[in-house]
Amino acid sequence: MDRGNLATQGEIARILVEFLEVSITSVVFLRGIYPPEAFERRRYMNIAVQRARNPQLRNYIHSAVAGLYHFIQKCIVQVIVLHYMRRNRGEVGWIKQVQFKPRTTFG
């Protein structure tokens, strides 16, 4: 197999972290956790997505998932669970589990 066509574990980790950032932002937007005016339309991998306009919200989401990069790259993490809770009601608003099997060898 041509190794030139395979992504490195670092590239896979970077793409997964970007995907998680876009996914979390989308859920926050779709669930109405912040008003629609707090978001702007952007393109990610040629798909229309939402991006937080507020720098604090954008940086909070970014830093939360960016911290996973090293663990994903080193194949330490196997499951990521995203859990949203509504404070005023104490109920679970949304739970998503992302499970993946990291590649340990290339080729």
C-alpha cells in the first residue's frame, strides 16, 4: 500500500478536533442555547455551518476540544461523550457519544 496516501495520526487528530468544534457549535446553535444572532454562517469543508460571533464563546468551545488533540493523537482516547444539560430544569438536553478505533499502524 502506498504510504503517501495515508493520513498521519496527527492529521486525523486535527480533523477530528475540528469536526468536534463544528459539531458542538452546531448543537449549541440548533438547541437555541444562545440566540441566533450570536452566530454567523461559515463554510467548513465546503459545508455551511454556524460559527459563534462572540469571541468568548468561540474560544471556550475551541479550547474545550483543542485540549483533546494530544490524547487523540497519542491514541489515548477511545470515546468522547458530549453531554448538554439545561441548568434551569436539571434535565439532560442532549447526549452524544463519539467512539472511534484509532489506527495503531500505518500501511
